[in-house]
Amino acid sequence: MKSEHEIIQEMQEVVEQMRIDDIEDNPDIIDETFDCDCCGETKCLAGSIEYEGYRLCNDCVLLAETGFALGKIKSVTELIEAIEDKHLEQLANFIKEEEKRENN
């Protein structure tokens, strides 16, 4: 039985290799970007994967694959919802900080 650390390390290597393979197959992919359906950031197409109709950047693919391997998530939708909650939390904190600055 592999430890969580070993699983995470293995996933990092696999997902990075996917990115490298995409670049080797099509060097122009470096200049191709898209908006990740998970984190919402504009990312390079290399190493991205489509799951359940959502296109995830390489960083989010790592989160998804690690989540699956560790049994933390069962679907990409769960990951997207978890990240959306985090984004909303960050946005709410940003708004609160802005209000504090304006009031001082």
C-alpha cells in the first residue's frame, strides 16, 4: 500500500509527463491558451484534459488525479465546487479588506 506522499509524488510525475508529451507532440501548443473550467485562470493547453465536459489545466488535472487516487473526490464536479467555494471565500475576504481600507 502506497502512502499519500508516494501517491502525490507519482501523480505529480505523471501529470508533468503529460504536459511534456503534449509539448513534444505539438511545440506550438505552448502558445495556445484557454480558460480553465476549474480554477478560472487562462492557462496553457499543454497537459490539459477534458473531464465530464470540463477542460482542466495541468495544475487542476494534478488536483483532480490526486483527489481521485486518494479517494478524496469522486468526480471533477466535486473539485470544481470545492475550488469555487475557495474562490468565493477569497473574493469575500478581498471585498472585506477593501471596505476596511475605504473606512479608514
